Amino acid sequence: MNSEFPSPSISPSPDALALPATGRFPVADAGHYDELHARSAAQGASVSVDGNVPLAPAWAQFFNQLGDEGWNTLNRRSALLTRQLRDNGVTYNVYADEINMQRPWPLDLFPLLITSEDWRRIEAGVLQRVRLLDTVMGDVYGERRLLKDGLLPAALVQGHPEYLRSMHGAPPVGGMHLHIAAFDLARGPNGHWWVVSQRTQAPSGLGYLLENRLAVSSQFPRAFQAMNVRRLAATYRSLIENLKRLSSAGADSHIAMLTPGPNNETYFEQSYLARYLGVTLVTGGDLTVRNERLYLKTLGGLQPVHCLIKRVDDAFIDPLEMRPDSRLGVPGLLQAVRAGNVLLANSPGAGFLESSALLGFLPSLARHLLGEELKLPALHTWWCGEPAAMREVLPKLDRCVIKATYPWSLSRGTFQAGVGRLMSPRVLESWAESIKRAPDEHTVQAYLPPSQMPTWRADHQAPAIVPRSAILRVFAVSDGVRSWQVLPGGMTRLVSASAGLASMAMGGSSADTWVLNDEPLYEDLEADQPSLVAMTPSATALVQRERLVTSRAAENLYWLGRYTERAENSARLARIILQALDGDEEPSYPLLMWLGQLAESAGLVPEDTPSPLDDRYAFENALIRSLGDTQTPSVGYTLHALRQAGSTLRERLSPEHWSLIKEAEESFLADCGEWTGSHPSSSDALRALVRCGKSLAGITGAQNDSMWRDDGWRLLIVGRQIERLTHLADALSKGFYTNAVHDAAGFGVVLELFDSSISFHSRYQRSRAIAALIEHVVMNHQNPRSLGWVTLELNTLLSHLHRHDVANLEDLSLLLRPLSPEDLPRLCEANEIGDFTHLQAHLAHCIGTGTGLSREISLRHFTHTGVAGRSVGA
């Protein structure tokens, strides 16, 4: 045990604890089990709590570890927790809120504490239930004895929209159907745990609970260490190792996670979990089925996928056999599964197990299939499709929760669950009529007042502990053939007071879950450390693996690069224009013409904005007002596009990199939001643009210093260099066309645009020679902002990418013509009217080739148009 965090030999007495500011610990509401005092509802109702009432031993030990400052630190810890979640970009998407769809993940400061004795009962009950559910699913898609013998109503199986007839008779790859199952539990008023619901199709939460653990344990490191909290890492490793063991390719299996995409409500956790597990995060468009085998589209061609962890509901996974309008799935996927060529976790067709109506039939099924009584009971449940059950439950709807038997489908609607105790008599009567009209579509479950745990209300005036009802989601994951283990922890969800449900979309929140152990967990601590064992030949082969880059990720990386450079160019150009308009030196006619053209081509001003030649004030005002507009292609719009591109790459970006991208947009738009006066100030705009430039410098630094140097990164840099090439070549061409480069101010603007003022003056002092300018910003191979350097960088990257192209494709690195020192005199030649025709031709070549390269890269690397066999086998 780390001596820095000593574990007390005995539980501290409440007298030794510092009390909250109120001088008392609150009790749970009447009718709820009190987690803080480990008291049932009957005990808690008659107790008046003051500072001398004993806490539960676990909570007494937790509060004892707060340190000398005790309660005075909790507001600060809560603020640090919120900041950590914001910095890490932990979000939950809410479809119903189009304006603020991406919400910060709500997490309470205190964890739910579960004793080892309670956990042993939960663990045994969950393992029994997942074994039972897998057996039920095996029978339903096999012999169907349960249906034939009447132990399961056909309406709950074959009438369920997520029962897949096409999977009947197809044995699951690896010999088991369920690899990840989640169970929502509630502790009743008497202190016993009850099953509320189960998730078997695509359970969510495994990623969020990891983030919860990281965030909360960092706020209470002493308590976390001293209380022997069970670790999580070994269970995740066991899942991945077992999926590989059961897949067709064994240890060499390629595992991917299928996500609906960045707009999905739990996309953050999907990308977080994929990164943590070391699997490839993919969308349906990243995959293809050829000859009944599943492949991933990568820059290097098609790569086989042997196991797919799906976070897409079954209705959307294969448009050929399921919903034809789905863009989330893979045509032919179910046929590849039936052929035994891909392991799906979980097997398709598990959705019917999630019906709440099934809970009422599981006790008899356990006796029939396992010869056992259920160790972990479920809430009393009535499926109204049975007339006797409907008659029994109709009079007590006010004490129940009404749930949909089936999920929404193309053939039937559905409804949100309703809590009877929150309804008026008139609403309850309406529900009763609905049940009578369609009894089989309604399931009624007894309402259980969940236990209440302490939560922290951070308030500078009156901080306090507030009891809130909690639902615990625990996970069982496979660790062998028909063998599972329960993750020692879970995702605790705090019930929304208004909705009465543990729904994140309806105002609920979350808490970490600490499973305590009686003894120090030396073995778990060691399990989290790298293994110092001799490398075997099979292990050494792993070090040769390249990181796969999907075509979708490659495209998003390419555009991440382009938007990074575009944002940098737009912010720099806007700053230069404002400085030139308000500088000490009066801008010349050519310079004003040039600045107007640059602003218009970069989208910094609306199309109907007067030229600075006609109305300098109106032009400047329009530019400033457009900076924060996310609907027109100004700086704010480009920063928003940069964030959107980054949000699709969360599994590839470090938390720091993503935080920089997010903060760049938020800070700039916040600065722009302060310009509410009728006459926005250019000085305010300049300060915002300078801050934006610093943020973008941090982003480019992260791209250059902390990203893996694979072909995806090369495409990111290619995107940046193409954007730089076309932008700077176009700006310089316009500068020569308007003759703005020939006056002092215009000459300086060119150097500023190329970010080359310091390097130019260190070489040429205060020279204004056009030959020196052309050499420095067009031809020089040491200036990273020079067109010559950009050309060489692009050619090097494109040449490297060409090595992975299929045969007979043109080498794109040959399209850009590099210049040599001998070309300088020719580029500096001006004709009789002063036009630099050779220079303009070269700049036009840069612009045209850059545009063509972008189009060719998209066709070559982001789509796979070649046919390699049929999509679906015969």
C-alpha cells in the first residue's frame, strides 16, 4: 500500500468527522433507502439526524479522507471536476435540443459506495441472469422449445420488431450470443437490490463510467486508495482477449466498433471506449462485405474485420435485410454473420430480450432452463397482453410505471414511459384507455422508490449535501465460452426529479461507482501495470503492425488540415486588413483595391459589402460584424467547421488537441458576442483575432508534435499545404495584378500574409526589391511559408502516399513543378506594361494544380470505386 495514502485500521466515528456547514447530515426522503446512513425506509423515517447520528462505515471512512480542510474543499473540487470534464470534451448529445444538442456530461462529485457484501450478491445475480438470457436467446433462435411449450408468449418474441427471423438456425460465432449485457438495478426501501431493466442489443455506458472513474478518483485520491476500490482495467482487457479468442483469426483478429456517427447521443463514449480498448472506430460507410466477408476500407485497400462491437441497433445494421433507408449499417453484414465469418458483439436479434415484459417470465424460465431460483429479483412486472395481468394492474396504475412493450418500428409506434405517481387522475384514466385498446403494447412495472445517495450541491452561499435517487447500471462481459464476469463498478444515474426517470436526456445526471474490497487490492494494482515478461515470437510480431487509417478518417483528417490552415489564414488576413485600414500610413488606392479583393475571396465580408475604395467605414464595419458569423465563411464559420471535423476524429485526437480545437471556437465566438454596440470596435476585433491566432498556433503545434505519423497524418498535412498553396498564390497574384506590392504598405502586407516579415528583414534588411520578395516568398526552400517550400513538402508527402496506390495510377507528386534558382530572373521579368507574366503563370499553375490535387485525392483515397467481387456472396 502506498504510504502516502494510509488506510485507517478502524472506521472513524462520526464524532471525529468535520460536519457540513449546516451542522447535520441530511436523511433520505421518506420511503427511500438511505445510502449515507445505511438505513432502510422504516428506520430512516423515525430518525432526526444531527451530528451524532452514525454514518454508514463506508461513508464515514470516505469523509474522513477529505483531509484537514474537510468540507471547505468540496466546492473547489466540484469546480475542478466540471473543468476537467469540459476540458476533456465529455458530452452527451440530445436530439430534441437542436440548439444545444451537444451538452456537457453531468457528473456528481460524490461516488456511490457499494460494500463488498452487497457487491457479492449483485455479482452472483447478474452472472446468473446473463447466463439465463444467453440460454433463452439460444433456444429462441434454435429449437424454440420455450415457444412450443408455452413458457414464452410468441407475441413477445416473434411479434417483437427486433426479433430477426433471418437469424434463426444460424449458430453464433464463438458459441455464445451475448458478450456485453447491462442491467439497471435499484435498491429498494428495505435495502435489497432489484432489477429494473436489461440491455442486450447495444448497451451504452462502458465509456462514460471510465471517464467518471478517472474524473472522480482524481478529486479524492486519498479515499480511492485507502478504501481499496476495485479497479476496472482487467475486465476490459478480458473482454478484448476473449473476443479475439472466439473470432476466426484468433489472436490476429481485427476488432472494430460500429458507431452511428458523431451525432449519436453517446458518440463521445464510443470514441473514448474505442481508443481505450485499442479497436478501430468505424461507421457503416467504412465497411463493405465482399464474398460474405467483412472488410474495412483503408488507405491501403480493404482490410478484413473479424469482430464487430456494434453500437448501432439491429434495425439499422444491414439495409439489405433490415431497414432499407438505413445509412448506418453495412449491406450484406447479416449474411457474413450467418456464414460464420464475423463475430458480432452482441449477436443480431438480441433486442427482444430488452422488453420489460420479459422480466415477468424470467423466474419460471430460470427454474426450467437452469434449475435455479433467481438470485437477484426483478420488479413486479405485468404484461398487459395477458388479460388476467391487465385486469390485476389497471386499478393500481398510480403506483406503477407504464412502459412500452416494444420499441418504435416502421410497423408500430411507441411512447415514453410514464410514472403513475406523477400523473393526475385524468391522465391515468387516459392511460387506462390506451392499455385497453392495445394491451399487448403496454407493460406495467411496480414503482420502486430507489435508494438515495448523497450528492454535492456546489453553492457559494449555501453548499450542501442533497440526497438524490439513484439507479445503478452494471455490466457483464464475456471472458470465455458461455462465461462472463461482472465489471466491478458501474454507471450510477441520478433520477431527474421532474421526469421521475433516470434519463440523461430528461435532466438526469451520473455518478461514479466505487465497489469496495475488504482487503488491499495488490493483485489488481499489479494487473494495471505493464507485464515484464519475455517477448514471444507471436508477441514480437505485433510490433510490426501499422495503424489502420479508414477512408472516412483519412477524409476527415484531410479536412481537419484544410480547416486548420483556412482558419489561420482567415484570422491573419482579417487582422492584417484591420491594421492596414487603421494604421499610421494612409493606404494607397491599389492597396485598398487589393484588400477588398482578398476579403471578398476569403469570405470575410458579405457579397453586397461596399468596396473599401467606395466606403472604407462600411467595409470595415461589415468585416468586424462578420467575424463571428457561423453561417458565412468568415473566421467564426471556419472555426466551427474545424471543430466539426475534429469531432469526427475524437478517437484519434489527444484530449489536449481536442480541447484546443473546442476552446478556439468557443473563445472566439464569446469574444465576438461582446460586440453588441452599433459601432463595433476594431481594437476589440484585433484583440480577439490575436487570441485566436495563439489558439490556432497551439492546434498546429499539436498536429505537428503529438500525432502518429501515418498516412492519415500525411493527408492532414497535405490538406494544410494545399490550402496554404492556393491561398497564398491567389493572394500574391492579386497583389501583383493590383500593383499593391509596389508601395511600401503593400510590400509589408505581402510579408505579413506569408508570415515572413522577420525572416525577410533579417536577410534583406529594409529592402523593397521585388526580386528579393519573389525569392523569399515564392522560391525559397527554407521558408515554410514560401510557395517553393510548400511545393517540396507536398511532393514529398504525395510521393509517400503514392507507394500505397494501386498500379497504373499517376504519381501526384509529379504535377507540381518545383522551381530552381535559375528560374528567378524569368519570374522577375515584367513586360512593357509592368505585368509579371511568368510569375503570374506560375501562380496560376499553383492555384490550378492545388485545386486539381484536392479533387484527385478525394477520388483516390476517400472512395473505393473498384469492384473486388460481388458485395453479397451467392
